[in-house]
Amino acid sequence: MSENLYDLLEGDDPVALRRIEKALMSADEHNETVDAVISALIWRRCTAGQNGVLGAVLNHECAARISVMADHLEKVGATEAAQVTRNLREEIPLADAQIRSGIIDWIDVHPEITGNVVTLKRNIDDIAPKVWSFMQERQEDLPDPQIPDKRKGLFGALFG
């Protein structure tokens, strides 16, 4: 059974963030609040993997938002993540347009950045509670899309 975003926001703990991200991305309504939430959720997902903070420039979804990512993170209250993103951006002497599709090849040629990024990663906690609070506080600025249940079974494992 599906729930709406507003139903989920009644709880205290962040839940279904990936499914919320997808639902907001496909929503017809986009405003500054929605864009900030989407950016923060994308950043969280892209930096949570094995690449850590480098995921912000390696993953094309996150890298595509590089010019606004730090501002969006700041807006949702993830100030440490915003500063880490700014610091990472300063480490890479490329224009935003060059970064937008991901810069895996550039990282391969400049491995020294990896050491710098490891120290950046130490400065940030999970931003999920901040994004959740931001969504709760600005619920009236968010659409109320249906958030489908997590898929179960074999296809859920493959595509969920």
C-alpha cells in the first residue's frame, strides 16, 4: 500500500528517502524547496557509497547539480555537508560545465585528490535528519506525491 509524502512526514524518523527522492523528481511541481530537498537527497545517496564525498563529482546526478549543490545543502541545514562540497569544489580546478557529467577520468589522472577527500569525509554526519526536519518544517512548499511501497521479491531486489 502506498503512502503520501505528508503521511510519512508525520513520523519522527527519516524513512523511504530514496523513494521520496524519486517521487519528488517525477512530481510536476518544482520550486526552490523541492529542488533543495532533491539535491540534498541526491548528495546523500551519491556520497554514501564506496566513493564517499568523491561521489559528489563522480556520479552524474550529483555532479549535474554541482553549481547549486552547496547552496541547497546549506538551505536544508546540512552546513557541514555544504562546506565539504565547497571544499571539494575548490580542490578541482575545472569549470562546473566540465564537472556536470561526472569526472571519473579526471580523478584517475589526479589521484592526490583522494587523500584530501578522505579528510573532508570526517567532517560530516548523515544529513538525513536535517533533510527530514527541513521537509517537515516546509511541508506546505512540497507536493504530496504518493510514495510507493518498497518492492518485494526477486524483482524488488533487482530493481528496488
